[in-house]
Amino acid sequence: MSAAHTHVVVIGGGISGLAAAHRLVEGGARVTLVEASDRLGGKLKAGSVAGVPVDLGAESMLARRPEAVALARAVGLGERLQPPAVGGATVWSRGAQRPMPTGHMMGVPGDLSALAASGVVSPEGLARIARDADLPPTEIGDDIAIGAYVGERLGREVVDRLVEPLLGGVYAGDAYRISLRTAMPQLFEAARTHPSLIAAVRALQARSAARQPAGPVFMGIDGGIGQLPLAVADRLRAAGAEILTRTRADEVRRTGAAWEVRLPDRTLTADALVVAAPAPEARRLLATVAPGAATELATVEYASMALITMAFRRSDAGGLPRSSGFLVPPVEGRKIKASTFASHKWGWIADAGPETFVLRTSIGRFGDEEDLEREDTDLVAASLKDLGDAVGLAATPVESRVDRWYAGLPQYPVGHLGRVARIRAHVAALPGLRVCGAAYDGVGIPACVAGAHTAADEILATLTPGAGPGE
């Protein structure tokens, strides 16, 4: 069977499903994409506040990985890619805004002088970190929680005040549960050969400096990252793909050599199927055809959070630091976990609202989600209270909005890679079936795109004998 005569159904219209559909169409397949909600994009969502366009979900993508930037260029957004206008995030630690120290890997320090100069960690905490070189090697086995490993080597203070807020920004998770092997695989491997954690970080940094391409670390898109799924969908439609929103896949089943996807009003017949839905929905769909995968998917946990976006008169926000925002360690006991000064960080937001200053805060993380049930006005008030204490902001927003992302980010606990391998083994036993999404290989946009491309390439290879990935 050639790809030109292949019909593939993709279930899930987030960036993973869209990227998989795009790859399949490029490979010559006919695609039907099914999305249960009324919009595409998943956690990528464009909107506005006080007439200024903003992102209401993810706001940037890692540019040091090529997949997401390449997809943006492929769908015509290349000229709209923008790096942050300013960097220099701070950490609200020990009662003050302190510069984010240089020379760290996701908060794990390599440059102790920079860490000391930042003031993020106390003198006692610095003294504890210095003991790393004299400690016996730590047994990490097949996997270990980041917080447990870093805490044993460097002490809890560096975990609580630096690693936790940085990991929280990526996973909205708990450093004492997140897998080192999954979230920081290079450090996991280096830790196997370096008895000192500081030495392992420095070795990785030296290797990275020699290989790292020039250019920004992160990229945004003029108009918001939320423009990316819309642009991908436009390309899919132009290529003849069928996109169904507000359409829930009720059931999938294998009939002979084909797949059937039962929708509320009809049944689709396909040669192959990509399930790009979140873990709970993937579990429901695969319960009958791949019960082993469904059992594993039932163990995936998610964190929920709220993003509070506020617009102020620029004249009222003139005293804010010229930075991209700040992180808040959970041990500070505050409601907000971070704040982004969007009008500083993104030139396109500043240009769109020259008299307006937009910022956003985040509330909620894994195991700390009760506040999400409070009224919008309460979350705005809590944000303003912390902003006042953190940076002296005393203004009242001219407009605000709260977006709750329930089950927004899957968690990667110790053993996550083994779970993913088992899911994929169960799925691979069925011809023409693949899964992809944030629940598997990474929560960032490039990781989601990469996983989607792998799923699509494997489908195309199985349907086109002799074809390799991307052919």
C-alpha cells in the first residue's frame, strides 16, 4: 500500500495531533483529524486582554531544539518568530528579588561563585553545597527523583529555592517526585560517572558550550504561540485534510486489516490510527483494543494550574524591574508560583499595547491545586497581593482574565521511561496504531512535535514498505 492511498485518523487536536497530521499529509496520506473540544491547539491558546493579543497558555518554545521552530517555518510563520526582548528573570527568595544565577542546569549549580553572588541560597546553604566534593558517590540505580538526588549531594535548600521553582515552571510538579532520568537525562548519565554533582554539571556545561549553536534559547511568535496550531490547521485544510471539532471519538476498534473510529454521527474507516489525546482519553479509547496500554495510561497523573493575565496602564506599572519576570520558590509560602512581565518579555505585546502593560501570574501545581476552585476575583486579588509584596506593584488592572488549565501538565515520576516503553510495546503489537503527546516524551512544544513526527513516520513506514522516517 502506498501512502497516497492511505487514510489515517488522528484523534486529538492539540499541537501533537496537529503535528502528526501535518507530517502524515506531507508523506502523502489522507488525514482526518478528530478533536472533541470546540477549538484546536490544546494548551496553546491565543487570546487578548484589554485589546492586546496575548498567549493564554504556553507562551514560548525552546529554540535550541529544532522541531517546533521548523514546524512554525513550514506553516509560514518563519518571519513572525521572535526571541524574548529581555531576559534576566529573578527569584523571589528569602524576602527579596534576587538575580537568577548563571551557570546552572535547571537550577543545579555549576558556578558556585555566581550562586553565592545571587543571594538565592543562604550562607549555610552554600556551605552545604560545598560538601559535595567530599561526599561518597550517591547510588542512583535505574532512576531517582531529582530532589532526592540533588538534595543528598547539595542539600535541600538549593532544591527548595532554585531547582523547585525552575522545574515548577516546566512541569508544575514536585522536584522530589520528578524523574532525573526523564527530565534531565544528560545529568542522569553524567551522574553515573562523576561522584561529584558539581563536577558532573561543569562537565556537561563544557561539552554543551563546545556544541551549542548560536542564537536565542527560546522563541515566541508575533501574535502568540497560540498562532502555531491555527497555522498548522490552515495548511492541513489546504492540503485536503478533514478537521472535525466538537466531535468525540466514542470508540476505536480493529476490524480485519482496518481501523474503525466511531463518532456520534458516523464511523470512520482508516488504514492507521494515531491517538494524540491526553492520557485519560487515550486510556478510554484503548481499553478494549490495547488493555495493557490502557492500564499503564491509568497511572499518569496531571497537575492543574491557573494563569491570571492582567493589563495595567503603563504609567501605573512604570516601577517594575526591567526583566522578564520572576519565580517564586514554594517554600516562600506565597500563592503565585511565578510572574511573567509579558510587555517586557515580548516586543510584539509591547508594540500592540504601547499604553498598556501586560503581565501574568500562575497559581497551582501538583499537589497544591485547591486555590483553583476559588472565584476569579479571589485569584486576581491573591496575585495582586503577592505582586505588591514582591515588586511593589500597587496598581489596579484595567482588565484581567483567569484561565484554568485542569490536568494541564502530565507528571514524570521516577520510572516514567519504563512506563512509556511498556505503553509503546503494547501499542506496537497492533498494526497501524501509534500514540503521541505530552504524556510520553516531554511537555515542551519541541518534544511534542518530535514525538508526533516519530509516530507519523512509523505509520508511514509500516504502510509503505521500505520507506524510512520522513520519506
